[in-house]
Amino acid sequence: MSYLKKYQWELVPENLPIVKRNCPKCNEKTHYINSEKFRVNANKNNIDIWLIYQCEKCKSTWNMTIYDRIKPGNINKYEYEKFLSNDKELAREYAFNLSIYNKNKAEVILEDINYKLIQKNLETYYISENELVIEIVCKYPIELRVDKLLSDKLGISRSKIKNMHKKGLIFIKNDKNSLNIKVRDGMEIHVLKVVENIKVLEAIV
């Protein structure tokens, strides 16, 4: 046993999900882009709040419902202020809130999300001396499989990654049978420190 580094990979989306829906002006299904702006409308004693999308072709708008006929007192005042100021981080949070799309019966496209990877070295801790651990931080849902993440980050073909997995050189904690699963927050990827993994380890450390 010895002290080794544990690494953290945080996946940060660089763009927002797109909505695919019928555009009445284009008369066909088009992609609607998130404007990162909200619309707040007072209706007597109730408030409606929408996240505004724009057709990428004709720029016509579609409002995705966030709150419908809600009492002002039922909205967190800090969040309400963010709606009024078109807070971009709040717009991002709702853009990745899949339940909102379900509520609006909207078809959302997550496959085209690009991401940047931020690596951090975590504090040392006890682990097998022949093993390195990568902890995944992923705050937003991304349609990305583990084998593709490793291939993109390490510059190694997916077939080689899968071959290493078959040999037990790379595996996921609590799910050693597949690298085909989607990346999720809190996931731990283990890499064995053996000669065959030298290039992999160099790419990580």
C-alpha cells in the first residue's frame, strides 16, 4: 500500500441543448436555440415565466414554460431576481433540466453538446499502489459514453480502450463489465499502473 494521487475530471458543457420542433413560419421541424433569456409576465395575481428559444432559420421565438400561473410568494426571491436579470447561469441550469422538457413535451437534443475537461489533482489517499483513480464531476446531463470520453482525453482509439478494459486494465468502480455506459457525476474510473498502460498514465498525469 502507498499514497497515490487521485485525479478529478470535471466536464463543463460549452454549448446548450437544442430543441427540435415544428416552426410555423418555416413549416417544418427546425432547431430552436436557447437565447439564455427569460420572459416574465404578470397575470393578475399570478406570474408566468418562460425560457426563450429562437428558430435558427427564421429567428421566430418559442417560449418554454418554467412556471405557469404561479403565486409570486411561491417563487424564491433570489431566483426571481435572476429571472428578471436574465442570469446566464440560471438559464444554463434550466437548459439542462430534463424534467422541464418533459413538462413542455419538447424534443431536446443532447448529443451535440461539446464540453471542456478540467483536471484537478486531489489530495493523496490510500489505495493500491498499482492503481490510479479518476473521479468524474458532471453537473449536467451529457450524452457521452465512458469509452468515448477516455478516447478523446487520452488520444487513444476506442477499440484500444475497449481492449484494455477486456484485460481488466481500465474499469469503472461498481460496474466492471462495461465502458459503454454514459458518463455520470461521481463515477470513478480505475486505471492499473502496468507497462501496457504507460501511454494512458502519461496522458493523465
